Amino acid sequence: MSHVMNTYARLPVAFERGEGAWLWDTGGKRYLDALAGIAVCGVGHSHPRLTAVLRDQVGKLIHSSNLYGITLQEDLAHRLAAISGMDSVFFCNSGCEANEAAIKLARYYGHQKGIEAPAIVVMEKAFHGRTIATLSATGSRKVQAGFEPLVAGFVRVPFDDLDAVRRVAESNRNVVAVLVELIQGEGGINVCRADYLTGLREICDAHGWLLMLDEVQSGIGRTGAWFAFQHSAVKPDVMTLAKGLGNGVPIGACLAAGAAAKLFKPGSHGSTFGGNPLACAAALATLAIIEEDGLMTNAVEMGEFLRAAFRARLAGNAGVREIRGAGLMIGIELAQPCNDLVQQALDAGLLVNVTADTVIRLLPPLIFTREQSRLVVDTLAPLILDFLSRQAAPQPAAQTA
Ligand SMILES: *Cc1c(COP(=O)(O)O)cnc(C)c1O
């Protein structure tokens, strides 16, 4: 009997070793990894340069404490500021913690403005984490059910709907911020319209709200820019990162710009492990590899290739609703729940995920090659078509509908 608490519906496989985009299970079977640990291992498994940096750092210093100066943390903050245009960084260990920091920052900001019960606008189908505050910000009853009472101070609106945000602005004087994923990850790779971010920026500016972007999944090169917001001219006030930042060494970050960057004072927030030397060395090496190896350009090219190839292979099938995404953040939405496809792909030696029940999600490492991309399509497209034909078979009437 397992003594691990039963919080995950795990697939019946365990991995022992990885190299690039490949993983080997405990029985020696090889798998192509088109999920990268859910957008974590962007530079792939066992990257030689990252491994060398980590080995060296482990031999020097793993942890000291935020009671003292941490040079690597200063270096990483400097680097993150340079690539994002943000001004200051708080380091933590995960995505939910990064969002906790953002939520605290927004509330602190509100209190400084004399708002006693500050509220944050959040989106339907959003995912911000599993702590009590971040599950309250999350737009999924499944994530929240059983954990009430939820944390107060969140106002929910439909995603990609500027009028809904404007209506909140007219009626709610307590709002201090908007928290949003530009591409909703867990919610189903939902992409917003091109003018959504500019519209949100305008509303936030008009009302003195902080624009806070959760780039925990979309950040660190995944969409073909360091951060998804950089496909536009808009800059956020706050941005959260985690997943891809340390390539698997746990690290999260909450970045702030302008006035928001100077709000927290000693004692406002903290973390024992946050920004320790090992995690910061991992993140610095990960960022260096992504830049030096041109992995953002590769993410754009492989993403375009994958979407085009899937469109070509699945075109005209009524069971396929939409193929969407940006860079290597890709969703294939089917007309029905398709969780079974995950196991079928696993049997075929391919790691993919299904989110929001109907969306096959691909988050391959940024090092993915054309051959690997082709292999994903050659493996997955027939499985999807077969799945759809078997689903449609018992209901012949539905086929003509
Ligand atoms: C994964 C994720 C989180 C939560 O990150 P954890 O490290 O699991 O706490 C938050 N926001 C988004 C957008 C995510 O994809």
C-alpha cells in the first residue's frame, strides 16, 4: 500500500531517466515527452550545461537564508528585470506562492489607498493554484469544492470580455487589481483576442488598478517570447512566474514594476527557501540556455509546424472543435471528453495531457525538433481519429447532425 497521500490520479508509469525530449520508465521503455512536466522542463531533461551548473552549485552552497545577502538571487532578479522590463522581484518556490505574493501585493496596495476590503478581478476558467487564496482566485468549482469558506475579495468575470470588466469598474469601488492568464492553461489553452490586453491596460490605468499577469505557464519562452505579454506593447504592473523558470528545480517569482515594485517593506512578505542559491543557479542557467540556443525562435517554428500539421491531419472532422495556442502551448479541442487519449498515447510511447476534459494539451520542451514534432503528429493524429470514429460509431444519427 502506498503511503503517499492520494491527491493525484496517476498514470501507471514511473520515469527513471531523461535526456532531451525523451524519458525512460522503470522498465526501460522510451517515451517522447510532449508535456515537459507541464511546461516545466523547457530545455529538456538532463541538459548538460544545466547539469554542470547544478553539480557545481550543489558542491558550493545549496541554501543560506534570506537573513543574508544572496548574490545569485541579485543576479537572477537583475536578469529577469532585463528581459521583462519589470523593476523588482520576490522569489518563492512555486506558482501558487508567486500568485499569493501578487494577491498580497494587490491588497497592500489597496490598503495604502485607504481601501479596507480590496478586491481583485479574476476570470472564469482561470487557474492560479491550490492554496486557499489561489484556489479562491481560480475559476473552477472542482478545485474549490470541499474547501470552503473561500477567501473573500475576488470578483469573477468571463475571460476575454472587456465589457464585463468595465461593468465591475462602474459598480465596485473596492477593486484594486486584475489577475489574468493571457492564455489560460489548465482552463483549456484559451487564447484571448488581440485587443484584450490593451483593453485591460486602459481600464486598469483609468481606475488606478494593478494589471497582474499570471505567466506561470505561458512565461519563460513557451509562446515564443520570454513572456506572453511581450507579443503586445502593453506592460503589466505585476507578473508571476514559476513552472519553466528553474527547468524543474522549484522556483517561483513575483515581479513588479513602477510603484508596485516598491510597496513591500522588510517584514511584508517572506519565504524560507525562496530564491536560494541552488534554485537561482538553475534559473540563471535555464534562461541562458534558452537565449543562447535560440529556443524561443524554435518554439515559434515548432508550434506553427505542429498546429499546421494537426490541422492538415484532422481537417474536416466534426469531432475536432479547434486547434489553437501560441508557440509550444497548444490545445486541440474535441467535441467530447477525451481523457482516455492520455493512456492511449502513453501506450504508444507519447506523453500528452488532457485538460478541461475536452482539450488535448501539448507543452513540449522548447528544444523540440522537427522530427520529434512530426513523430507527435504521426502518433497522436491517428489516435484522435480512431477515438472519434469509435465514439461516433454507436450513435449513427449524430454523424449526420
Ligand atoms: C501551474 C499553475 C499555477 C500553480 O503553480 P504551482 O507551482 O503548481 O503552485 C498557477 N498559475 C498557472 C497559470 C499555472 O499554470
